[in-house]
Amino acid sequence: MADATREAVLRGLAALRAQGCPIAADPRWHERLADVGLRRWRSVARRHRGRRLGPDERFRDLVRGLVAAFEPDRALVGPLVRDYECVARLIVEAVTSTDQ
């Protein structure tokens, strides 16, 4: 899955790492973060059949998907969820800027 959107997400994750984001701190996880996030974003219609999510709901769905994929106990995430929101925002920006 080497597309422009994925490449934009990977570049963004590298920038987040340079800024000190703990979610993007380990570059070995960048590809998985990109793949999980893009798959979650692109599968929203299938997972929410018969219901059209607004932009805010879709963003929260993406954050939930990232947390579920990377945190063994979602209840313990706490303030770290802000860092997942930062990664989710990056993914949304990449998707909307590359029009895919």
C-alpha cells in the first residue's frame, strides 16, 4: 500500500517524532500507525452501515481505533489520548490534502 496519502502520514509521523510526540517516538511503529490509521479511516462506511458520521464523530472513531490497536488496556490511556488525537489529526490532514 504505497500511496501518496500513506507517504504523507509517514512524513508527518517523522515530524511528530522530532517534536517529541510519545506515540511517534519509535520509528519502527510508524508504518503500522499509518496502516492502522488509514485502514480505520477508509473502512468507516463499512463499520457504520446505515449511519453517516460527521467529521467530529469520524475523528473520534479514528482515535478509538488507534488506541484499540496500540494500547493493551484502553482504560489506562488517560491523558495520552491527546497524543493519539495528534496522530489522528495528522492522518485526517494527509487524507484530505491528497484527496484519497
